[in-house]
Amino acid sequence: MLTGSLKDHWPARRLPDIAQLDAGATGWGFFLCTRKELRSGRQGTPHIHVVLQDKSGTIAGRLLEDVDRFKDEFEAGEFVRAQGRADRHNQRVELVLESIRRVNPDQDRAAGFREADYVRASLRPVDEMWQELRGLIDGISDDHVRRVLDAIVTKYEERLRVWPAAVTVHHDYRSGLLEHLLQVADVSLRLADAYGADKSYVAAGAILHDIGKVEELDYDLATSYSLEGNLLGHITIGVRMVHEAAAGLGDVPRGVTARLAHLILSHHGSRDLGSPVEPMTVEAFILSAADDLDATIHQVRRHLAESSGDAPFTPYHARLGRVLLKPSGR
Amino acid sequence: MLTGSLKDHWPARRLPDIAQLDAGATGWGFFLCTRKELRSGRQGTPHIHVVLQDKSGTIAGRLLEDVDRFKDEFEAGEFVRAQGRADRHNQRVELVLESIRRVNPDQDRAAGFREADYVRASLRPVDEMWQELRGLIDGISDDHVRRVLDAIVTKYEERLRVWPAAVTVHHDYRSGLLEHLLQVADVSLRLADAYGADKSYVAAGAILHDIGKVEELDYDLATSYSLEGNLLGHITIGVRMVHEAAAGLGDVPRGVTARLAHLILSHHGSRDLGSPVEPMTVEAFILSAADDLDATIHQVRRHLAESSGDAPFTPYHARLGRVLLKPSGR
Amino acid sequence: MLTGSLKDHWPARRLPDIAQLDAGATGWGFFLCTRKELRSGRQGTPHIHVVLQDKSGTIAGRLLEDVDRFKDEFEAGEFVRAQGRADRHNQRVELVLESIRRVNPDQDRAAGFREADYVRASLRPVDEMWQELRGLIDGISDDHVRRVLDAIVTKYEERLRVWPAAVTVHHDYRSGLLEHLLQVADVSLRLADAYGADKSYVAAGAILHDIGKVEELDYDLATSYSLEGNLLGHITIGVRMVHEAAAGLGDVPRGVTARLAHLILSHHGSRDLGSPVEPMTVEAFILSAADDLDATIHQVRRHLAESSGDAPFTPYHARLGRVLLKPSGR
Amino acid sequence: MLTGSLKDHWPARRLPDIAQLDAGATGWGFFLCTRKELRSGRQGTPHIHVVLQDKSGTIAGRLLEDVDRFKDEFEAGEFVRAQGRADRHNQRVELVLESIRRVNPDQDRAAGFREADYVRASLRPVDEMWQELRGLIDGISDDHVRRVLDAIVTKYEERLRVWPAAVTVHHDYRSGLLEHLLQVADVSLRLADAYGADKSYVAAGAILHDIGKVEELDYDLATSYSLEGNLLGHITIGVRMVHEAAAGLGDVPRGVTARLAHLILSHHGSRDLGSPVEPMTVEAFILSAADDLDATIHQVRRHLAESSGDAPFTPYHARLGRVLLKPSGR
Amino acid sequence: MLTGSLKDHWPARRLPDIAQLDAGATGWGFFLCTRKELRSGRQGTPHIHVVLQDKSGTIAGRLLEDVDRFKDEFEAGEFVRAQGRADRHNQRVELVLESIRRVNPDQDRAAGFREADYVRASLRPVDEMWQELRGLIDGISDDHVRRVLDAIVTKYEERLRVWPAAVTVHHDYRSGLLEHLLQVADVSLRLADAYGADKSYVAAGAILHDIGKVEELDYDLATSYSLEGNLLGHITIGVRMVHEAAAGLGDVPRGVTARLAHLILSHHGSRDLGSPVEPMTVEAFILSAADDLDATIHQVRRHLAESSGDAPFTPYHARLGRVLLKPSGR
Amino acid sequence: MLTGSLKDHWPARRLPDIAQLDAGATGWGFFLCTRKELRSGRQGTPHIHVVLQDKSGTIAGRLLEDVDRFKDEFEAGEFVRAQGRADRHNQRVELVLESIRRVNPDQDRAAGFREADYVRASLRPVDEMWQELRGLIDGISDDHVRRVLDAIVTKYEERLRVWPAAVTVHHDYRSGLLEHLLQVADVSLRLADAYGADKSYVAAGAILHDIGKVEELDYDLATSYSLEGNLLGHITIGVRMVHEAAAGLGDVPRGVTARLAHLILSHHGSRDLGSPVEPMTVEAFILSAADDLDATIHQVRRHLAESSGDAPFTPYHARLGRVLLKPSGR
């Protein structure tokens, strides 16, 4: 139980970013609260369990005292001001909270509150990425392909600018989808160059392959699967968008529509990975390889970044099924 | 080489149906020619290889003499009058042809030529099946579901009446698709009854699950895959039809559309069998089980029917990976 | 630690059924105790951990005080009277016990104790199910098949009436085996009807397919695997029963015995699911499909029933490997 | 076509054993005819196709002339006297037959006909193997195990002495089953010695593991699957024999019967290889490893023996999925 | 049988390249003979079967007459002058040969014989490729890595210049290995650029990944597996070369050697594809993806090139398990 | 929290070996400390978590009081003297520590401290095993094979004597590698005897198959993977040792080196188990079977030994995927 003397040690210092938080640090900070639960311990004592987030990462927190006083002061999905001490628990750093309340924007902005600081987001500026996307589309030489793409991207611009690419695993943060689409486009076009593939279709496939995610996922600071997301999946949703765009334009040849749909459908590479048809064109093989590689490298890089210490290898990565050699570990 | 004396033994007798043709039979018949190739043997002698069909089955044929005289007398895809002798070759009965020419309908009808006799087709009358399909749809209690179904079935009626369900494997003949949809509907509704499932969706799923085959396959007496068929597959095409029908009706709730699309998408049961999403409702589990069972039983029944002789077991069935016990083989 | 003041809040009220028990409820109830362990916590304090059961479900419980006084007052496998408070712990409701003792039937019956209320059991009355089973057997037209079935079912009647179908997974409660056999028979016969299969064998296969479970499992309110259960499995045990019954009758043709044994052996559908031979008859294919569907639907229904809350989808089901759409979730 | 001059070159010389037969050899020999088919070639010429066998191997043969004269002179399953020339066809040596007729034992014995010479059989004398088997059984120290084994082996002695172990793959010749059981027993007992396992059960498992093959297979010079063989498989048949033997003896403890049955059931090592339960005892692990190794080594040795030529590696072995290094190929 | 009149129709015209050869063409040409077999047909008539090759492809040939006259006039592995007629047999074009003899270089050069014309080889000039390889190595910034590479490439230069990359499947022609290494290097470096990976290791991995093939394969116009090739495989051989080179240089840090060996070992991507360890560095993931993509695209391109006709899709490609859409087939 | 009165109950008694330690025992002992962590509980109270080891097993321990006093008195990897009480926690026995400090050899030897007592090691004396290994090598009749072996074993003697065979799973203790090599040699030679295989290569393969583990693993009382261990694996390292030894000897034929390397490379039996090539000789098949069986039996025996209680079956073994029958459980 927290003793009174402990509280006296908590100054009104500002806590560092979550990624920099070490056991022993005390102070206060602004966060996005993404989970809030009222729990009772083995001896029946209730406490509040929260998950807090800033753009550098997430941290669990527990409020053990004065539960009744704070429990209505905030909800999950709100920005909060929380005060407490960082503590190591089960080998992870957690926050033992002294107080927590929702942010009062007017008042707290003076203390440095800026919403964007507490939302995990792509490191690249959205407008820059959007320019790059528009440039890619404008550069597509096949008229039909470019017009279909333009129609879809314009229709879903609002979501495309902010959507994450996944609930977890890779690019699972604000604008992560856009970042991933551009990265896959970059890699795919390099490969198209190497193999003399049709760049119109390669660029289109890269931009469209995961576009169904803007309806597969619901995103409002937190990310979850939508009804269509679960029942249909982003591949089928993306194909529907192509069909709708082509129908709207009226004069797109069936073969163009079919090839665009094929790129989306086959981009997981094989049926057991969820592609109902498998790549049948050089462009589809290239897109599938680029998407697979990009998702893998993203996981590898994140795991390397999260593996501190000076051992030459990272801890075991369960999804990849192996340890990784750190770049410094030669 | 065929000797002159052999020809003298060929009377102008009418050959029996292909299924009844034994080695040694001689005579003439009407057939649909589904393949025609000019081949040359090891010693350079050219001959014409054909595949002939009537509604009881298919048979290979070879014309070894007078190739030049007959080679322009017919093409693949035409009905023909062929004369020759049934012979056993590599354990299969084949026709050694003496003559072959395209049918002259006006003249040959007098000799009993009726197109329908040479096209493999469902044993059930099409109109009867169509009535049953309409009855099924009319009996659907959920208004939205029934209207979506009605729109699709009405739009594709022409093809639905005659399309096969596959290039090979099962229900691969005229109106085989309609026969299969009704059989799956029958079985699914029995299962829905047993488990108290939602019959509107079960019936709709059964009717829609393979409906994309009317565009996946090209059928004009012969069956092959279309461009969309190869690049998209019937599952994605079927979902597109649902989306188009719902858009056309204007007032179908998203949840209804999504559930119908889910039934189509998940009906292969698992991703490695080509379903990009897997069953998530009791109705989808029932549909997937009914479709799988119907395709299997169809193959089992056909293999049993094609296995003559009095051995208790059939020959090995490569796709099923086993021999089968004949019903009489107890 | 429970404080004295807390006890004062516990009235002698009767607790609701386990399925209705919410955190905060206090009072007493009768239960079947299916597990009892003496544990010591991190700080060395011993407590008693129990699992209690009534026919609506199971709940964990902990007795933290007066351990010495209560620890010999009951054993696992006995009916108990327990008093305490429902508490939420790790997101599950548990009972924090104040007192627990074995039931004294004479005295407690007056307070409403009825053994049958604390044993999880099929919702269908056993006698009604038994009648249905006898009716099924009497309706089998093949004399040999009916007599073999009659011999087996008569011999194992005592166990067949009460045995569960599994330790966990599906139909894992009193008379669950009988319920499952009848359900599979119902579904199988509907399918036999649809496909014109031999109903004698289909009914017999449905009744016999899991009958080896009466020796595979030991059941005495709790369920576990027997020696033969582990070393042989219910498929082999079931085949042994058919061979013994046929030997006892003396005049059953070998082909009948072999076909019955084949239905049992092949009902898991494939070798990697534990069937040493795979279905070779229409009847065996039907039985295998019906059994697979019934086990799946049972799990789906249970998971739907156990998933509270108003989200459209259930939590992830690990064995099925997916979330499920709630019927209301359209 | 065979020219008259060729026949003049065929002396009445005795052909060597099939394994020694090279293209160009001419003469006559005695054989077992295991297949006979009347075929007609592309040009309609009928010929007789046969498979002939002596204990050194099998060879295909064709009789191209005088078909009518010889076609009723013999049947498949009979011993024959055949005359002709060895010829290379499609990279295999075949016999081009001049004449063929069934053996007249009285008359042909004088010319050296001995039935045993034309039946592929174990190289070990049956009586010697039988002595070894009896010795193994007599050496079993556990009374119950020995008596069960003695009962089964005595009951099936007639078949056990001559049965093959398989239709193809390994030990697929007269007394091949007995040879395989003894070899597996030898290997298993060496392993039991190395690991201090229970030799009573290891020896019993080795002798019983494939014993169901005496009913799984029909063997009368030719080998095929029986009704029970297909529908139940040798594993289930073998377990039935153990249960019958134990029932006949009356006093065998259930645990002994279950362990013996377990050894049979689990000897394929895993479910996807057809074992409904997997090894759960040191003895069962040893038996499964010994059986697997023996079957593999048998195939390796046979493939090495059949691979002539001086290349260091054998041709590709489809079942093993690789080439093998010849012992001389270092 | 070839008639005399046919021969009269064969002028001494020069045949076109194999890839351009249509049924009906007659004349003579120079070829590399890669296979020669003396076969006898069903009727005992011997003929000579050959496989002939020029740099545009391969073709089968049969010499049916005057076998004795020509059979010692050439051997497999020699360049030959062959005369005959192109004929369609089993849907493939073959050569029915009138005469065949080994090339007499002195005499035949006058008629246009140039060895290089009959050896399938990379379309890129070897010296140009070698320059590119040397340039790649010189551009490697890490001294240790560059020196190891230089040592290996220098040592095996002679073979590296001419070796094929495989017996079949992809890059299976003269200098195909060098072409493949450079192509993988090109692709890998583009990916390294996209992901900021270490280009020294990526280039080294690309050059070394298949270098073991210079000892895995024996190549002397024909390609086959060597003793080490079968027993060790090119991955292990390549690692040995790295270890030997590092030992020879004396001062290469263990970590550098280990990382280079890791790139070779892991380049098949997973254990079931033959990599004993799986990629653990960004560089190894990139190399594995580039190699896989290059081998796939090579097969796709070749299959597209070999699929004539104007159908939108190619025939089924067994190794890829699908049909492919022709670039023109939109 | 530990009360003062509890401490009074702890006499200065010597604790029994870890394997004999039951809940309730109190006293002190010497151990090897293999892990040490400072943790804080839910309420922020810090404690020290340790893992202690003697040659009979390992045990977890917690020091809850006087953390500051003891936390610098010892480190992981040191021998310690610890005092406390055995307690059951989460169904495992743990030590609740009262005090812990590093061993002072001079002083503690008087109290019976012997380093060897606290290191898990093979039960067989190292010198005896080494004699056996030398005997095996001396008995190899093939000169080249024996000399290669002698060179390797001599070079790595120091490590070979003490290395474990694995981090976990099997033979994961001091000299476990040597014990495993000898056991596999014993089993392999028995099998070689049964099948008349080449004993020189079988013995050599058994000794060499895992020899790469002396560099794959780092071992210094604790075991972990080295840089080469992770990046290359013991199979590739072992092959490198063979190549180096052969190069050092100078006159070893390539075929001998290749066959030895092949035995190492293929000993996992299949590619998905990490063997880049699969067995191609009788000797390689035998070695692979022996190694697989030895590793399995080792796990089976250990699981049986660790399963106390009188139930006939062990708890579920996750890696083997089953329960095991205890030898007494008949």
C-alpha cells in the first residue's frame, strides 16, 4: 500500500516521454487514456487499471488509493493529466498513480498540452505523404488506371490521411496505412524498374492493395475491426471500391478493372494467407513480394528498436519465430 | 492399318449411347464434337483425333484413313455424324472412325438428330428446377434478403438456367449449376431446421454461394474459365453481384449486405480452400458443410456409377485419395 | 484481508444460480465441489481454493480465513453448503468464502438441497432421450444391424444414460453423450433422406460413432480419461464393442460387421484427425459430416451464449480461431 | 513385326533368371503369370500383354503374333512356359514372346519346373524363421504377454508362414510378413537393450504390430486388399485379434491387453500416418522407430540393388523423394 | 515408315533456329547433341532417339532408318550435323532424321558452324557481366567483406564465367549463374537502398548466395549434380568457400565471416526450403526476398515466352500451380 | 509478510537436495545461483527473485525481507549459501529465503561446500566417458575416417568433456553432449550391426553429428547460444570442423570428407527439421533414426521421472503433445 511518506517524494515535475520512463521517476504528464477498468484485487480492494499512451509508446497504470474520488474524473478515449511514480512490475515499467483527471484543454494548453503529442502516429508529415501519393497517381501513364485510382483516393481521402494499417503487428498507428502504401509503392516501383514490369499497374496495385482497410478498421484514436471488416475483410472491400469506381466512371474496360482487382485479391501471395486467387502477372508477383517484405522489415525494425541492452541478439520474436541479430552485434 | 475387309463388316447400324458402347460395336451415330486435332503418329502418318459426346458420356475417336477427305468436313463445337468401330485402346473404349461430317439439321433430323441428345445435361428438367428456385426465393421471409436474391436471380436468369457448375469435378454439365444450388439449398435447409438457424440467410446463401460461376465460366456447349474467372474467381464475382444488387435496390441495410456477402466468401470453409474469410455465423457453418458434402457425394456417386465390374471396391479415386465400397459390396 | 465489518454485511440470503451471480452478491448456496486445493500465497498465508458447480455453470472460490477450521469439513467430489461474497478477480467473478462444509442430506434437504441441481446435465430429460434412442433402433429395417445395435445399447444402458461426451470442448456434461448421439442421428438421417442413403447404416453409425466413450471416459460427477481411453481411444473401443456384439450374436455376416466398424473408424473424416481409415461409403461421408457439424455448432452456440455485452462480435474463440457474429449483430 | 528369320535364331536354350535377363537373350523359361490382358494397338492389331515373374523379379511380355492360337492356352495366376526374346523397350527389358502355354506339371517337372522357383519369396527358409519366432515367444518372461502371443501366433500360423507384408513398397513377397516381423523384433530388442525397456512388451509389439495383415491382405500368389483390409485396416484387425485372444484366455489383466493393443495402434508413430493414438510408453516409441527404420532400409536396399550402372548415385526414388548414394560411390 | 518419295522432298536447305522450327520444315542444321539412346519400338524395330540443342532451345529427334549406318557416327556431348524433317508428335515438334554425324570442325566451319551457336547461354555477354561483377565488388565499402569476396571470386573465376545456375527450373544455361547473381545483386541493392540496409553485406550476399553451385553442379555443355552437390548442397559448399577464404586472409573478424555465412545459409528463407537457419538480419531478409522473386519472375517470363497462341492465359504451369495472364491478355 | 515467530522455527539444519525438498522444510544449503532479479510487487514492495540449483535440480526462491541488506551479497553465476523455508506456491515448491550470501570457499568448504555438488551434470564420470569415446575412435577400421575423427576430438577435447548438449530439452547439463554422443553411438552401432552397415561411418557420424555444439553453445555453468550458434547452427559448424580437419591432414579423399559431412548435415532427417540435405546412405538413415530416438527417449524418461503421484499417466507433455503411461501404470 502506498504510504503517506511516499507521496511527499512526488514533486510536481513533468514526466519524460513514455519511452524514456525508468522505474523511480515521479511527476505528472498528459496522456491519451486508451483503456480504463475498475478491478478488485485478491483481498477485495478495488483499484483502477488504465493504459496510457503518448506518441512514444504505451504504459499501464494503477490507481490504488482514493479510487472513489478519481473514478469518474476521466474515461477511456479521453486525454488525461496523470501524476504518479514509475515502478517496475513483472519486469515492465508501470505507473502507480496518485491522481488522474481528464484534460481541460483551455487550461491545460498553457501547461503544454497538445493533442498530437499523445497519439501514436507516423513519423512522416501527413501532408508530405499526401503530396507523394498524389504525385504517384499523376505519374501513372495508363489513363484508365489513373482515373480509377484518382476516384478512389479522392473519395476516401479523409480516412486515408489518418488511418492505421492494422490493429497491431505493423504500421498500427495514425497515418500508418498511408505510410505503408507509399513504402510498398516505392519498393514495388524499384522492382518494376528492375524487371521491366508495367509501372501503371504496379503503382496502382501498391496504392490499392490495402485500401479496403479504411472500412475494415474503425479508428477513432483507438483501432478495431468493423462489421464489414470481420465479415468481408479488407481484400474484398478493396475490390468493391474498384468495382464501384469503375462503374462510376462508366468507360473503364473490363480487363483493366479485372487486373486491378486481381492485384488486390492476390497480394497476400497464397490462399492460406487469405488471397482467394494467387498472382498471375509479373506485376502481381512484384506487389505481393514488396508487401510481404515491407511488413516483415517493419516488424524486424520495431523489434530491434524495442530490444535494449548490449546482448548481440534480441529476445525471441514470437511471430517471426526467431531471435534477430542487432546491427551492432557483428 | 485398317484393311478393306474390315470396312465391309461395318453395317449402317445405329450405335448405342456412349455409356453403352462396348469394344467391337460398329455403326454410326450423332454426337457433339468437343475437340478436334490433326496429329501425326511416330511414323509420320497424320490422323484426326476427336472427342465426341452425347448426354450419356464422352469418347475419344481416331480417323486414320482418308484424313484429307474428312478434315474440313467438321470443326470442334459442331454436331457431327460419325461412323466407325468401337475398339479397346489402353484399357479404354475408343472409336476408330471410318467417316465423320457435320450434321445437316434439315436432313439429319429425319434420321433422329435432336441437339439435346448430345449435350451432357442435368437429369432434372430445367423448368421444374426454375420453379423450385422461384419457390425457394418467394418463401424467404426476410424482405431485404428476398429482394436482393430476386434482383440477382432475375438479372442472371438466362445463364442460371443452363450454366454448368464446373469445368470438371462435379456438376460439370448443362444446368449443373442450378441443380447444385437447389441440392445445396435442400440440404442446407434441412440442417437449418435441425439447428434452428435463420432460414432466410441459409436459403439465400445456398442460392448465391456459387452464383459467380455464371461469369467465372464461359459456357457454349464447352466450358472454360473467363478472364474474370481466372483473375477474380467466382467467390469475388458473386460478392460483386450482391453489392450491385443492393446498390440498385438502394435501401438494403449494410448488415444484410455484409451477411450475404459473408456467406459467399466463407462457403469454402477455410482460407487454404480459397475462402478469404471463414464462417462466423451458424448459417455460414451450415452452408459450408452442405456445399462440401454435396460436392463430395456427387463425386462419390459418379465414381460408383462409372465403376463397372463385380469387385466390391471401385478403382482408386485420385482426388478423394481412396477406393470406395460399392453399395452392393457388403 | 477480509475485515470484520465486511462479514457483518453478509446476510443469510440464498445466492442465485452461478450463471446469475454478479460481483457484490452475498449469501449462501448448495454446490458440487469439483476441486479443492490447499494453497499458500506469496506471503506464505495458506488458503483453500475450490471450484464449485451447479447446473448453470462453475465458479472458483477462495477461503482466506479460518482455513484450519474448514479444511476438513469437505472434500472434492462432495456436495457442499458454502457462504460468502461474489467478487470480481482478473475479470472473472469468484466467490470469497466465509464458510464451507459438506452437505448433510437429511438436514439440508429441508433447505431445498436437491442433488440434481448441482450437476451440469443435458437440458433434455434422460428418459425422453432414451425413448428416442430405442425408437431409432426399433425403426432400423436391417435385422442384423438392428440386433447388433440392440445388443450394444442394452449392455451399456446404464452408462449411456448418464455419460458426458467429452472432458471439455462439447457436450461435456451429464447425459451429454446421449444428447450428442441423438442430435447426430437426427442430422445424419436428414442428410440420408436428402441423398437416398441407407438409413439403417446411417442411424447405426450415428448411435455407435462415439459409443466407445463410455469406456474411454471415467465419469463420477467429474470426467477424466480411463486407462483404455488414453491407450486405445474411443474409436478402437467402439469397434471392439461391435466385434463383441457380433460374436455374441453368432450369425452376423462379416460384411455387416465390417461396415459398422468402418462407420466408427472413419467418423473423424481423415487420418490426421484420428480416423485410421477414411470414409469409403456414402453413409460414412454423411456420418462424418454430421458429426463434424454438430460438434462445431455446439461450440459456436456455447460461445455465443457465453459472450455477453452488446458488441456485435464475440471475443476470439481460440479453438475455432476466429470471432463470431452474434445473431443480434446484423 | 517379327520376321521369320528372327524365329530361326531362337534356340531352345533356357533363359536365365529374370534379374539376369539382358536385351538380346532368347530362349524359354517357366514363370508365374500374374497379369494377362488382350490389348489392341493403335492400328487395331490385337496382342497379348502379360506380366511374368520368377523369384528373382518380374518382367513384362508381349505376344504379337498368333494371338488367337495362344490366347486360351493360359490365364493369369497360372504357371506358364514361355519362349521368346528379351528386348529393350522404353528403357526397360521386356520379353517379345513367340509362344506361351500353361505348365503341365507332370511333364514339365522333368524339364526342371519347380513351383517355388517362380514365386517371389523371402530369401530366408520359412522353417528357420518360424523356429526363430517360436524362440522369441518362448523367451518372453511375462506370462500373460507370452500366452496372448502364443494364442494368436498359433491360430494364424498357416497364414503367418506365407503372407507378404504389403501389396507393394516393402517385403511384398511370400513370407515377407514373417521376415519383417522378425527383423523388427531383432532391431527393437537391440534398442530395448540399449534403453533398458521392457523386453516382453517390445518383443510382443514387434511380433504383433503388423499381424493384422494376415486378414488385411488376400494372398494367393497374388496380393490384394480384403474387404476388412480396406474398411478396417491391419491396425484395427490386429487389435481385434488381441482382444479375442485375451477373451479366449479369460484371465489376462486389462492393463496387459491395453498395453499390447496400444503397441499395435501407435506403431505408425503419428495420426497422419494412420495411428489413431500415438506412442505413450518407451516400448511404443522404440517399436515405432524400429518399424519405420526397417521399412525405410528395406526400400533403400532394394533401390540400391535395382540401380545398375556405374554412376555414383541411383536414379531418383519417388517415394523417398531423393537419389541415394551407392555404397561403392564414395 | 518413311517412304523413298519423302526423302526426295528434302532439299539441302538450312533449317531455322529450333525456336522457329515448325512442323513441315525440312533441311539440315548444326546442333549440340545432349542425349543419344538406341531404342526399339513395340514391333522390335530399333531407332535412335536424340535430343538436339541450339542456343534458341532444344528439340527431340528420331532416326528411324539406316540405324546401323548412323549409330556410331556421333555421341552425346558432341556437336552434330543432322538432316531431316520437322514433324508434330504428341503436340510437340520433333525432328524425323534422315542422317546425323558428328561435326568436322575444319570442314564444317566453312558451312557456318560456330560452337557458340549451339550452346544455350545467357543473352548477356560474359565479359560485360564480369566487368559488372568486378565493379560491384570494388564498390563494397567494408574492407573485410570486399577482400573475402575478391578472394572467392578470383579463385573460382573460370567456373563463375560459364556455369549455369541450375540443372533445370531457372537460369539453366551457360553463364546463367553469373547472370542470376548480378540480377539478384541489382534487385537486392535497390531494396537495400529503399530500407537503408548495409550495402556491403547485401551485395556480398547476392554474389555469394549461390556461389556453391560452381561445385554443386558439374557442367561440360551438359549439367548434372556432383558428388558434393548431392551430399552437401550448394549452401554448405558456399559456406565452406567463405570459411576457406577467411582462413586464407587470416585477419577477417569472426563476426564478418559469420554474417557472410549467415547470408548464404538463410537465403532460401525457411528450413523447409533447405535453409538450416532463417534470416536474422535486415540484409538476410532482403537477400532472401530478392532471390525468391528473381527465380519466380524468371520462371514466369520463360513460361510466358513459351506460351504461343492468342488465348489470354498460358497453359497451366505445374511448378507455380496456376495459369498466367499474358501481358497482352488484358 | 513473514512474522518474527516464523523465523524462530528455522533451525540451522542442512536442507536436503532440491529434488527431495518438500514444502515445510527449513534450513540452509549451498547452491549455484543461476538467476537473480530485483522485483517489486503490486504494492510496490521490492523483493529478490532467484533461481538456485544443485545437481539434483533447480528451485525458485524469494527474499521478501531485508532486501537492502542482502541484495549486494551475491550475484547470478555465483555459488551461494541460502537459508529459508520451502513453501508451495502455484503448485510448485519454492524457497522463501531468510538470508543469502556468496560462498566463501575457504570458510565454507569446512561446512561441506563442494562446487561439483551444485552443477547439474551427467551421472556418468567424465573420464569413463572419455575412455569410451577414445575406444570407439580407436576401433574405427577406416584409416581416413579415424584420423579425421581423432583430429577433431583431440582439438576440442577440453570443451567436449564438459559441454551440455542443449540449452534445454535434452542432455542440457554438464557433459551432456558427451553422454549423448556416446549413447547415439551405442544405439547406431547396434543398428549398424542389425543392418550390416558400414561401422566406420556410423560411429563417426554418431560422434560428429552434434559436435558443432561446442561452438554453437557458450557454456560457463550457464548455457546460451553463441554468435555462430545463432547465425550458423551446430550442423554447419560441425561440417566446418570436418573440412578443417581434412584440410589439416592433407590426404583425406574428397569422398570420405563428403560422406562425413553428409552424415552431419542430414542427421535431423528432413529439411523442415533443419537438415539442408536428407539422408542418402544407409548409414545416414541409421544415424538420423538413432539421434531422433535418443532425444525422444531422453525427454520421455525425464518427464516420467519428474511426474510424481500415483496417477497411471503423467501430466500432458507439451513438446511431445501427449500424456505418457508410467511404467508402473499397467
